[in-house]
Amino acid sequence: MKAPSNRDFVRQSNVSFSQPHRLRSFWQVVHVDPILLAGLLALCGFGLFVLNSATAGDTEVVTRQAGTMGIGLFVMCVVAQFDIQFYRRWAPTVYVVALSILGLVLVIGVEKNGAKSWLDLPGLPSFQPSELLKFIVPMLLAWYLASRALPPNLKHVFWAGVFTLFPAALIVLQNDMGTALMVTMSGIFVLLLAGLRWRFVFAGIAAAVIASPAWYLFLAQPHQKNRILTFFDPYRDPTGAGYNIIQSQIAIGSGGVYGKGYGNGAQSHLDFIPESNTDFILAVLAEEFGLIGVLVLITLYLFVIMRGARIALGASDMFGRLLAGSITLTFFLYLFVNMAMVSGLLPVIGLPLPLISRGGTAVVTLFIGFGLLMSIQTHSANKSPR
Amino acid sequence: MEGKWQLKDREAERRLFARRMVVASAVVVFLFAALLLKLINLQVTQYDYFASRADGNRLHSQYVPPARGLIFDHSGELLADNQPIFNLSVVRERVDDIDATLELLSSLIRLESEDVEQFRERLKRRRVPFSSIPLRYVLTEQEKARVSVNAHRLPGISIEPQFVRSYPAGDLNAHAVGYVSEINREELDAFAEDVRENYGGTNHIGKTGIERTYEELLHGEVGYEVVEKNNRGQVMRRLERTDPIAGKNLTLFLENRLQLIATEALGEQRGAVVAIDPNTGGILAMVSKPGFDPNLFVTGISNADYSRLITDNVNTPLFDRTVNPYPPASTVKPFIGLGGLQHGFTDQDTVIQDPGYFRLPGVRYRWGDYTLRTAIGGGHGETNLQRAIFQSCDTFFYDLGYRMGIDTIHSFLGQFGFGQNFTLDVGYARTGVLPSREWKQATRNEPWYPGDTINSSIGQGYMWATPLQLATATAIAANKGVVVKPRMLAAVDGEPFEPQDLNPVADVQIDNPDNWRYIEESMTMVVHRPYSQVFRDYGTAYEAIARADREMSYKMAGKSGSAQVVSIAQDILQSEDIDVSDLNKDHALFVAYAPAQHPTIKPQIAVAVFVENGQHGSSVAGPVAKAVIDAYLLDILQIDFTSLATDPDALLSFDAGRAPQQSTDPAAGFLTLANAEHEGHVHD
């Protein structure tokens, strides 16, 4: 807590200090946070390594994933080049555009894996616009709340809720509950970090607890109910709904502390683990590298999260803080939900394991988020607060 | 929040944010800790459980069924082979919706409701999890292709090659060799635990004949393998393997060629032929007609085929006539006669006066000789034992039998296997009846009457014998008393098979060896004694055998018989399709061995022929025996009797002084023909 307060003092005093390291100034110039980059590269490398085994050495898939990661890193750097104040200015515009694209998807979207959330425009790779909302929503909320007195009052909370739930509702209409949930959570994170009063927080939790049985009884679709029932008792349908979770638990458990060794995961190589290179890749990792491997992964994630938190705390203004904090927490939620689901701690929700699972749009989206973090980190030192 | 006057306090907001970040970090750490605890629970606490679950997922111990031993005839011809077929199998655990899968399959291939029924029956049986259960046997190439193309829609369904029994000779050996068919629940339950284990990979078991008798030798020992299977049940690797031990190859005494000859000789008639090698007891032929195609049973006989086989009450193709008892009729006469000689109730020269009937002292009832029913009239006149045999005189045996008494008959004939199963490996053969006082008292609760003895002495009444027993007794007679027990199995994997005889039987002891010669002479006369001027002085089978084949190069000892049909099932009598008069006809019997009276060559074959409702033993059953003996001696053993330095006159020496020449004289022919037409074919 010392450094940021110190820097705040420096900024406030409007006195220029020389940078302590030349190296640091280099990173400042290229607008890349070396610590975050190192963590991300380590995660990407580990991810490719696991994916190579999960796909049974399918070089095409691994190469494509590496390419996607390269694109993501590039996009991250591009995003980081723009001053965070630029994003702040453009936040409302981007939000409106994003909403209209979501509306467009509902009309001309393409369905993949049951969710009509893909846009397949000629000349562009197909992508999921809803993914982008995971940081467009916090960006708008940060823009909205940062300029208002915090903690937010009821009116601001109400509008923040509207700004969050409207796109989330559109995504629900696309039949993509997972993304809608993440988008909602990214908005809620902004509110929480902005100091949403605890009574609102507890009221919200209480409302959710009360509403969930109603949701289960009246709104939940059969497959969702099934997932929840399966969560409580995977063996009620061991070859059907419970199959995934049973097999992934067998894979994880049989990995033990040290794992079966790279490429020796019988569960994954004999195709007992479904979605072994997307949502359930953690099972492959845990089977082959054991508890140690999972600890390494958690450590890498924790490293990235701590860096994100550090960036959030060190941001020069509330917009940057809220955005960085929300991006970091959304990233955590993402990976936690996946790991908890694969290990049987949560019901099955179709979310990939960030940077490890195979995926296109999702990976690039993640890097946009990290680009924003880097923008916040590398531009805040140069800019005086507004 | 508290009012419009509130100003932004940046430092306070920053601190608020920092506090919230601390809370968030705490939540993050808490959630990671929960996750770690869950993982430790899975990977450390429950490691052993999940490790074995993972192995259980991928490792499957499966049985490797042994190849069933082949069955060869004595000449090395294959009687039971193993042929590869392709079966449609189901791993139930891999199929989500069995009904939908079966429906889809039935749209692709021919799938009878019967197949499905049997499949569901198999599903209920005790089985190894993830084992494949046959749904349909013998897929055609086209069906294989259709299933393969749709494999992605049919998880758990696979096409598996399997070796199954095939009987190249079709119905020729159906009863003797038997057949295999699917093991049923009762058979499995009857097994001891280790045997059931041994049948883990086996679908078939011998049901009848050799296949059943020597099931243990033929089956072999099951092998095991541990395989790694993937999610779809495909075998990815074989990790361990204990090879199965194939079943033993069996060589029988049976000669496929004789089976064919016997079958052809029987023609369209129902009947049975059993041939035994008197030197070894080896069963050379064992035919029951009509037969059936044993191949039908191997992969599950259809209901239609099965009901066709079991509803044929007249032909009863599944019924093995070789081991079913019938009245032996006159074929027992040589044995009764020998008993009479041995026990002093008659001798070689004793002559009786045959008026055509026999009457007990003080009883008015007359037991007629068959000749009573002829146009010429009854009686043989002066008749000694020899003539009584070759002319099949009933009166002589009524008298002899009456004087011997049932106790002597019972004990003497018992030595030849009547009333018992003498076989070493035809356990399913019936024993027939060799009546005795005790037997009648036990089964009928009646005392033995003298009339019963009289009926028994011509092989009627209570006396019942199977064709197999008749062949056995004939073989013992051919051996001059040396008992050989009939057996099917000659060699196991090429090594001669020495059966264990748990109930050894003493040879038939005849005090005066000349009595053997005398009986053989009498039986040879049955076949070879020609027509002559003397009234009723020819062998009953002369016309059908020796006269029909004037080139016959060896002597045959034989005896014909015509058994009265005792009963016909009521439902058959009422059937309109069958000419009941046919079913009332006598059964024709003939027993023979050859060569007889040969100075250097012992008898090589003993035969019993039974023709259901065949009427005349000599003319109907005789030629069948002749065909079988010819084929064995001349074709299979290839004995060249003509080139053997033997004096044909010496062979006929027994006939000296009794018009030895064959009747070529037209005048004599007239008389003999009259004899033949009016008598010789009526009774034997």
C-alpha cells in the first residue's frame, strides 16, 4: 500500500521524479507490463503443453492454439498502446455499439454448440460478440461510477444494474447462460469494488437465495435442472448426465499427487474424458501432473491475479481501478468456475479454463482484458489525474 | 448517497476501493483454498479408489475361448469342423437405449423377433460386465457393411468373428456325432464353479452324441487376456494374455463312407444301422434314419425348423433309432440255440418234428410257427437246431426255450449285452429289456408264466433290444465269446484312446468249442444255403444276399428277424396323412458278421440293421447289411478274398451231402421260387 500512496503523492505534488530503472522506462515506452507478460507467457506455455497431451499430440490443434495466443498477445499490445483515458472517453460509445451488435447477433447470428451467439461476417473469422461484453460492461460501469460519488447511491446502483443486465439479457436470449453470467458478474464486480454498501450486497445475496428455488422451478431448462441434480449426485445417471463429472473425477483422483506422467493419462487418451481439450482440460492436467501440476497452475493463475490486483490498486484514477479490478476478478471467476466444475465443486457450467483450454474468441478476449490492464499500468504513471 | 452536497473524496474512495480489493483477495484465497481441499480430497484421500476406478475403466479382463477339438472319422475325414462366422454382438453397458438401438438395427439388417427374444434371455444371464453378448449369428457381407457404415449411430454394437461348429456331412452323422448348440442357463447352473469359469468365453456346448459325451475333451481350457479399451469399447492394447488350450481332436471308429453306404442302402425307409468291429468294439457305423441337419442347431435353430423336426411323429428325425429298443424277433435265435447247446437242452443232432405249431403239455393253445400263415401250410418237418436257425423255425425254439426256462435264457443272453448297456462311451443308449421273473414282478407285478418264456424264445413278448445291442451281441458271437464293448472314440490327438472299463464283463464261456463252429455254420447257412429239392431247406436270406450277388467273395453269417409291431401311438392312428397299414407292418431286422468260416481271416465287422415297418428281415434289412459289409471289407479294408489261397469247397464243407450245388435247374427253380414267394419273404 505504500507505493501507490507514494505515487499519488508524487502525482499530486506535480513534481517530476526520474525513473528508478532504465528497463522500466523501456516497458513504459512499449506499454507492456513485463511482470504480467511473464505470467501470461508462462500460462500460455503451460497451456500449450497440456493441450498437446490432451489432443494426443495433434500438432495442428496445438499450432493453431499457439497462433491464436500469438494473435492475442499482439491484440493485447495494441490495446495497451491506447491511453486508458481514451477507453474511458469512448466507453459509452463502445457500449452502445456493442449492444447493437448483440441485437444484430439475435437476427443474423449463427448457432454453435446450442448458443446462437456467433457472428459469421464475410472476411472476418467468426467470433462471439458477447465475449467482448465481459470488459465492455465493466468499462461502462467504471465510466459511469468513477465520475460519481462512491459508494454508489441507490440510483447509481439501479442504473449500473440496468447497464449490466440489459446486455446480459440479450446474451441470455442467445441462449448462452455461461457468458451472460460472467458478464453480469463482471458488472457486479465493478459495483462491489466501487464500494457497494454491504446491505445491498447481503440483500442481493438474500434475493438470489430466495429467487433460486423459483428459478429452478419455473425458469430453469431441463438440461440446467439436470446439471444441478447431477452435481448433487453424479451417479443418478452415470452413463448420461453424470458421465462427464464422474470420468473427470476419476481422472483427477487417479492422478494422485505426482500424476501419471506427461502423455500417460489413460482417462484422456482412451477418450473417457469428454471435452478433454476444452472445458475438461483440467482433468487431463490433473491426471498427468497430479496435485503438483494443479498447484503449479494455481500458482501461475494466482501470480497473474496478484499482478492484476496490484495494477488495480496502483491505477491513477477510479476508472482504471474499477476496470482493472473487475477484469482481474472476472478472470479469477472464470478459472475458478471451470476448476470447481471439473473437480465437482460446482455444477457443470460450460466455461473453458482460461489460457489452457483450446479456444479462439475466448483467448483473444482474455488478452484484450490483459491489454486493458497493461494500458492502465503503463499509462497511469505518465498521466496526471484528471 | 447521503445527499446532493456529497463531494467526491478521492482519497476516501481510493481507500474504499483498496478495502474492497482486500476483501476480494480474501475471497479469492478462500475459494482457492476450497478448491485445493477438494483436489486433495480427490487426489490424495481418495486416490486409491479413483486409481482403481481408472483401471477398471480401461482394463478389461476377458476370456479367450479355446478352439473346440475337431472330430474325424477313422479314415481321417472331417466330421465336425470349426468355421469362422461373423456375429453381431452387444456390449450392454455401452448402449444407452437398447430398444432404440434394436429398432435401428432391425431397419438395417434382418433381425427376427426370435433373435431379440433370445438376446434378451442372454442379457438376463450371469455375465462379466462389459462382455459382448451375441445378438445375431452369421451376418452376411452386406449386413456387415450396413452395420459398419452406421457404426457411429450404434455405440456398443460390434461385429465379432467367431468360430462355430460346422458339420460338413450334414445329416449323415447327426445322431452319432451329435451337435453343439448354445449353452443354456440350466447347463451353466449345473456346472461347478471352476467349470463355469472355464466356459466364460464359450457360447456353445455339446448337446448330443459325441459332442456331448466328450464335451470335456473337445472343449479345451479357456484363456484370459487383459486388454485396454477406450471409451467406445474398442480394444487399444493387449496387456497380458494366457493362451487358451485348444480342445482335443477326436478320431472316431466311425467310417463316414459306411455311414453314407448305410444311409443310401436304407433309402427312403426309416431305420437304423449299427456296425461294430469285433476286434476292437469300435463302432464303424451308427446311422439312424431319417436324420436332420445338425448345423441348424449350432447358431440357434429357428422355431419353424424346430417345430418341423419335433412334430413329425412318424419320421421322428431327432429320435435316435440305433439306441432305441425294438423286439429283436428271430435275431435272438442263434443266441438261444447256443444257450440250449451249452446247457444241454439240445445238441447238434437233436431233431424235432415240427407240425407248424407248439403246444404246452395239457394246454390247448397252440403257438404257431410263422409257416402256418403261408399258402403252402405250416411246419418244417424234421428240424434240428441248424435248420431251425437257417429256416428260422419258431416251433423248435418254442420247445427249446420252454425247456430252458426264462432263468437260463436270461442269464445266458445277458452275457451278450441284452438288457444292459455294454458300451463304453454311448451312455445315452437304452438298455432294452431282457426279461426275467424279477423284472416282471418288479415292473408288472405279475408272476412269470410259461407262455412268456415261449414268446421270449423267439425274441418277442417282453424282450426288447436296440440295434446297437444286436450289433454288440453279434460281434461277441463273431468273436466266439470274446466280449468287446462297443465304443466310438478311437484316438485323441492322434494317440490311441484306451478307455477305462469300470464294469468289465467276462467272456462268454462255451464248454464245447465246436458249438461255436456249429452256430457260425448255421448262421452262414442263413445267408448262403441255396434252394434245393428238399422242402424248406434254404437259408432265409439266401435269396436276398447270396443269390443276389453270385460273385460274393466271402461268407457272411447272419440272421434275419421280423418283429411284430406292438403299438402305434393313438394320434398317429388317427392321422389322415399316413397309411396306417404301413405302420402296422413288421419291423425288419438283420444281424450279420463277416467274413465267416474263413480259415485265416477273423470276422472284421458285425452289423445290425433295423428297418421300421420294413416287413421282411431278409429281403429288406439283409441287403442293407450286405452293402455295409461289402463296403467295409472290400472298399475300406480292401481284403481281396478271391486271390487269397483258399479252397472254396472247404468253405462249403458244412454243406456236404445236403445238395451243395446252387439251383440252376429250372425245375428246381420253380419249386424254390414258389418257396421263396410264399414263405421266404413272409417270415424269417
